[in-house]
Amino acid sequence: MGKLSVDTLSNRAIVKMFPGSSRRSFLTRAAMVGTALVVAPKEYVLRPLSAMEAICGCANTNCPCGAPCCNGFTYFCCSINDGLNVCPSGTFIGGWWKADGSTYCSGPRYYMDCNAYCSCQTVNYENFCDPSCDGLTCECALGSCANMAVGCNQFRYGQCHQEIAISGRILCRVITCVPPWEIDGTCTQTLAVDDSTAEHNAPCLEQVPPGVAISSTPTGKGYWLVDSGGNVQGFGDATNYGGGTGYLSGEPVVAMSSTLDGHGYLLLGQSGSLFSYGNAPHLNLPHPLALQDSAVSIVAWPGGNGYYVATELGEIYTLGGAPYYGGASNLHLEAPIVSMAATPQGTGYWLVGADGGVFCFGDANFYGSTGGLDLEAPIIGFASDPAGFGYWLGGQDGGVFTFGYLDFYGSR
């Protein structure tokens, strides 16, 4: 009799142990068998014990096998990633499944596994690299038996990033009400289902990311709101063309700008990443931001197909046909830049700092600032008069400051 491979042993064990299982349950348990064959191959093959028993220890700990750390599922990314419901650095979305009937979404709820990148191509089991190459540690999340495990499961549905043939173990999982293919363009819509996970939850999953930007439609009869996760909501005549960029990039979204015709928009990530939706052009910054700098604002160039990106150090990046009129990076700034606006003719722009200092470039006129005032809260927003005869500054506390030939309509 020839020697059986690990794959053959795994398949035979799966068929024998799990007849009649649901697909997700079957595959999850199949992954556990694979893990058992990797972690404890001799014990699992030669002794009549379950895969769970073979790896209990539970993530190499002394937790009792009924503890959440031993239930075969992976912990939530937001609980170990500073509250961010995105794949942490060093991982990518390897696949997804959905659950219907969740009380946390009005429709289906989606679950995305964050698999680790591999530093070597040594295959340990099927299309997984040797655990020594993925940089993960199999353990109970946050060191507690009351939490599900991280870095343990060698499992992948594979609907996302199929260009990555060899992957590492799953570090954590992202859960959203947004379909994966709207979050990561590499994800296909090939369906996988496990309704038993519908009520898996953590407090950080219910935290709504703070709103960060608003952009109006060309008609003035609608606008879009975007939060730091990149989730976009359209109001009035604003059409939603997608979002969720923050989940894909792992960086918070800080600003957005609609196209001049309103049939698309660009979202700006903190590190300068640009994500296009609708008919917005696919653009990139000409060079990366300095390590100590962050992107803060993106503005469409009124003169045509182009955009400006401003950073908190006062750098201005011109994209497309937008002309350059200077920046504030060579000035001694009392506070970081927080926003910008272009003049109606497209031949100038304003920058505003957190202290309300206003900087004018091109044909942008100076109408005053709060730079010399003792503000109750920092300035976070800037809006110019469509005719160019003034501007409003918005404070974090809801205060509004009016400059130029404009009216004051109230504040929060």
C-alpha cells in the first residue's frame, strides 16, 4: 500500500466525520482537520480523537474546550486593530461569506477573513505557506479564553485577491453590512453562506465611524456624506456610486470630492490614496507623502478635468490638468492645514489652518481669518462663496465664522 498524503488523509477524515454538514460548517471543520493534521499529525492519524481535541490546547493555551477560544472561529479585527473594522497591516481579504437574518443589518451581513501575507512560498498545507512564514502567532485574542482565537485557522474561501496564490493563516475577520465586492474590487460575488454566524458581534462593530466630509451635487439639490470608513450616503439628487474604501485600504478616509458633472466622486485616504467611484478618473499622487505628513482635503479643479490634494503641512498636489499656484509647506504654520477650496474661475485656491489662518494663492482674495483669535475649538472646515466674494470657516464645536461679502445664517 502506497503512503497516503496529508491531503488524502484530510479528505477521508472529513467525509467520515462530517456527513450532512452545511457548506460553511463543513469547510470550517475541514479547515480544523487540516489544522489538526499540521499541528498534531501523528496523534490525529493514529488515535481516535476529534480534530478539536487534537488542537485543544485551544490556540496553544490551557483553555477548556468549551471556551470561545476553542470554537473554531476567528476573532474580530476591530477588537485588535484600534477599533478599525479593516484588515490590519500585513493581511488582505482572502475570502468572504454571508449570513441572513442578522439583527445588525437590514439585509445580508458579510464576513471577510483577513489572511496573512507570506514571506516565503514553502507550502505547508494545500495553498498555505508554512506558519513560520506568515508572521502570526496562534493564540486566544488579547490573551483571554473568553475571546475567539487569532492567527490559527488555515482556511480560505478564495473569492478575493486570487492573484495571491499562497496565503497565510487568518488573523481576524471584518464584518459589515456592505457587500465585499463594493469594499475590495478583487472580490467576486461567488456565494458562501453560514447563517449560524449572523449574531456574532463585538461592541466595536456597532460603533459608527465619525463623519468626515460632505460634497454637494452640481445642482445644489443634494449632497454626499462620507465617514472615516469610506461609507458614502447620498441625499437629495446625489447618487451613491459605492464606498467602503476604509475597509479596503486599512486607512481612514479624510475627504471626498464629486466630479464636476456629479456622476461620480473621489475619496481621499489619510496617506494620500485615491479611490474613484462612478465616472471619477483613476488618479494617483505624483509621489508619496512625507512620513510625518497626512492628506486632509481634495478639491475638483473648476477649469476642467483635474483635482487638488492638500496636506496638513501645506503641500499641494495637482492631478490631471489642475494648475499649480503654490503651497504653504515653506511657511511657518502655527497650526496644520485642515481644508482648501478653489476659486470659481479655477485660477487660484485658499488653504485654511486649524487656527483659522487663511492662505491665498493665485486669484484667491483674502477676506480675513481667525488666526489672531482665541478659539473655543479648532477650525475643521472651509467653504467659499460660489461667486468668490468671501468664505465661511467652520469650527469643531459648530461655530461658523463669516468673511467677505457674505451673510451669517447661524451656527450649531
